Amino acid sequence: MHGFLRVKAMSQYKHITTSTQLKVGFGKIKGFFISSAATVPRVTIYDSATANTADPELIHQFTPTSASVRMLSGDIGGIAFNKGLYVVISGDVSMTVIYD
């Protein structure tokens, strides 16, 4: 490709401790790091543009453990969502979410 520079978009990341709408629109979740989890911690990740728990679940409720990393792979390097990325946290959870 003469005269053009191809730049690959970098993933985004955000540290959260409460339920958070991270993105609206198409993307993919690539992984997450749980820095701490206590007091009956739970996380559910939804394909939602409006912070609606009636929308489809990307990742069903799970119990995170402190100091754990979960990278999501596959043909597209993550799990695709269409509407948006909404993470619901209950209990005491401190996590960083990596997404496009």
C-alpha cells in the first residue's frame, strides 16, 4: 500500500467498581482483570445500549475472584456485542474491562 499507513485501533479499558454502561453500539469485550472481590461479589455482562438487564447476557452472572485475569479469545479476538456493553456488579468488585 503505497502512501498509506495502516493503523490498527487500540482496545479501550476502564476500571469500574459499580454497574457501568461502558459503550453504546457494536464492539467486542476482550477480557477483564479483577483486582479485588468480596462481600458476595457477582458480575453479569449484557449486550445493552440502555443499561437494561432484560437485554441479552453476553456473560451470565459469575463470581469473580481477586487477582484474576480472563482474556476472551476466538475468531474475532473477543465476544461481540451489537447494542452496547453494560456491566452489572453486585457486592464489592474492583475490575478493569478491556473492550473495543
